[in-house]
Amino acid sequence: MSFTSLIIVLFISSFAFITIEAFCFSLAPYHLAAKALAQGTGNINSSSPCVYGNSSVQNSSCSAACKGLILATWGDCYCKDRDYLPDVSDLLVRTLNVEQIFELLATDKYSKFANCRDWLNEPDNYRDWNCL
């Protein structure tokens, strides 16, 4: 097998794996990820990786930890079960379902500023959390 053929085969097999991974086989891992996102979201006075509050600097600030929690949550299972309500201690977040947590982070519906807001509103990311 030539080097070019090998690259093509690897590319196709990686695409097949990604396609298979896109299906929601079980909601359990999504529920764990959603709970982690909810637990990792807190007000500006918390030590949470994803914070909301009153500083416009937060909108452009997007730590790897916050981004990781977000990326672990969205996908086919999220789009099937956006109304899932993780049970957490933060006074605001505990009243929100997962879709509303994304609204908290990405829009000014619940808070004027939040981490990763600019990143969440990039076209590809906006489509992901809005299931478009």
C-alpha cells in the first residue's frame, strides 16, 4: 500500500469513527457532563472555571477548563435532552436546565457578562449549542 493510499484510508476511517461517535447511544454520559458543566458554572466570586457576573472582560476570557466542560456537554444527546436539570448548589444555576446554562454563558438573558461568551457566539459554536 502506498503512503498516499494509507493516508486516504486513515482519513476515511477517522471520519467513520467521528460519524459513529455523533450518535447518542446513552444519555448517562451526557447527564454526567451536564452536571459537571452546571457544577463548574458559578458567580464571579466563586472558584468555578465558568463564571458569570459584572465584568465585561469575562466575555472574551475562556479558559481551557470552561471550554472543556462546554465541549463535553453539547452534541446529539444534548440536542435530545436540553431540558435536563442538573442538581447543583449555585443559587442561579440550580434553577436552570442545560439549555438555559448555555444561555447564561452565551447571552445576557440571565447575566450581563460570562466566560466564553465571545467563543460561544462564534458561528460554528453558536450552531452547536443551539442544535442548528
